[in-house]
Amino acid sequence: MASAGRTGKQSIRPRLDKDVHCSMTAGTSRRQALVARRLSFSILSLSLLASLACSTKVTTGLNADHASKPRARLAFIGDVMLGRGVQAALAAGGWENGLEILVPHLKNADLALGNLESPLTAASYWRRPENLADERIYDLRAPPSGILALKGSGLDLIMLANNHIMDGGIAGLEDTKVILNSVGMTTVGPGPQPARVIVNNLLFTFLALDDVSAPVDLELVSSLIQEERAEGAFVVVSVHWGGEYIPGPNPRQRFLAQELANAGAALVWGHHPHVLQPIVWSQEDGQPTKTLVAFSLGNALFDQVSPPDARRGAVLLVDFTQDGILQLDAIPFCIDPILGNIIPADYSSTIRIWGRLGIREQP
């Protein structure tokens, strides 16, 4: 199987290609240096099992022997929307500025993932039949040129399972897939078809689910997770779920998280609330393994001015070894909805981001 890039990343169904990774250097701009500040934080389990903390990263209890084994770093961001106000701000030649400040972190990961809420298409707006009686219009379509905000960003896998990917109908969905694939990005969803990727000899399977447009078929999804686990894969599940602007998970999110954990998912990554929600551990009774659940990483790039928490987000970095999750990092940032780009989080925003994720500042 051919290697893709110097990180040792390999892939099957489909192949992923990635630019040569870059890292923070002494010449990095002050804005990037600020956003690069490592966070010290603790993660609370669903049953408040433990508080995990260290000086710069959260480690998960794997001993030093595990740290020397091959590892893979995955980076996750929340909702990306390239239409409406973001399009108005960036379409005049500044598309590349949208995610610019996150590029070092995304490219320095072996795989970087985001949820795209905007179909990239010139197709006409399409409304779901169940929404025809609603006079409000939430049209998140973006022009095909919006790909310039994603190309070169470091993102590898784009999740398309959400309640806006059909804003351009079937034609818009197909346009989006073609455009993303044309720049080397792999799409996952909107159906529950698994995508497998091998990174540094570690097998990952990615599933993208939308629980907003229709309830997730848990029987089907649990079966898929179990099949992939039987093949030795770490299963990462992207879920569009929850209530908008709510700072914590609702009962449905908690239920789904536990069911996905019971089926064997290694990590559950949520989006749709447009604000940050806690990162927790979920564990089936009597089982030695835990599932990391990020209920919502908030917005990554959006034009929402209010509530203020919709302008705060984080990059979640997760390091895997063959034995599981070794350590975690979180990178805070804010969104300027007028300029349509990401800016560093100031001190007060950083503290609020820590709090929303279940993070506490270390002495």
C-alpha cells in the first residue's frame, strides 16, 4: 500500500493525499503564536469518574512505553459555513484568510476533519418538504469559489452529514463532492457509508451521521461500528445533533453518545449547536475502554454575531497509539463575523472556552 506524504499516512477506500506538514516557527506571526498556546485542562467523565490534568496536555494514563509507539494525530474543528456573511466578506479575493490562523494546527496533524454546512454550488436553493410551511429561509449555499477557503487549509476529511448540505438539492450535493474531491479532500456522508484511512499503521474508520434532519438509525450504525472494530479499526463518529446555542448536551445527545460508546466507537465528535459543549469520557459498565465524546466544538467559521458564544471555538487535537488515545490538546480561537475570519482568543474568551469544554486553568 503506497504511502501518502512524509507522515506515513496511508489510505484505502478512499485514498487521501496531504500537503507536506508545516509547524509553528520562530517567524510565525503574533496572531498565530497567540492561538498556538497550549491549554492545560481536565476532562470530566459522564459519571465524573476522574479529572485528568498535566502542565500542557491531557494524558490518558497510558504509560511511557505507549508514548514511544507509532502514533497518529487527528485534528477536529466545528461547523464551517462559507455562504451569507462569510461569502460577502471573503469573496472579493480573501477566501484564503478565513481559516488562515488554524492552518499550522491542521497541517501539523496527520488527519484534519471539519463539518461543512455550505454546499459549494450554483444550483438553486432547495427546501426540504417538511420546511415548506416555515417562512424563514436559512440558505447556507456558497459559490464554488468558496473552495479557496478550504484548499490549502490542511483539512483532509469533510463531513457532509448535516441539515444544510441539501440546501442546493441533489445537484448541489453532487457539485460539492466533485469540488472537494478535485482539491484532494475526501467527503464522508451524508449517508452512513464508512471511510477507512490508515495512518502510521493505525486503521481508522470514519462515519458521518445527521440526527437533526432525521433520527439516526442506531441499529445500522451500531452494526457498522462493530464490524469495523472487528477489523481492528478505531471508529470515529461525526454526529450533527443537539439544540442550537445550548451550552450542554441534551438527553438525546447523551443517549446517542452512550449507544455509540457501547457499540465500540473510540471517539464521537459533535456539531450543530453552534456553541461549545463539554468534552467527556463515556464508558460502558464493566468495559476497560472509554470513548471520548466532544459534544460540540462550536463554530469554526460562521457569520453568526449572536450569541457571543457562537463566536468562540476550539481545535481539538487527539493523539492515538495502537492502544488507544494517548493525549489531547485544545486550541482556543474566536471568529470575527464581520471580517469572516478566525482571530486569536483573548484571555477572557480563553477562560470561557476552557469552561465550556470542561477545562480549568492550571496553577
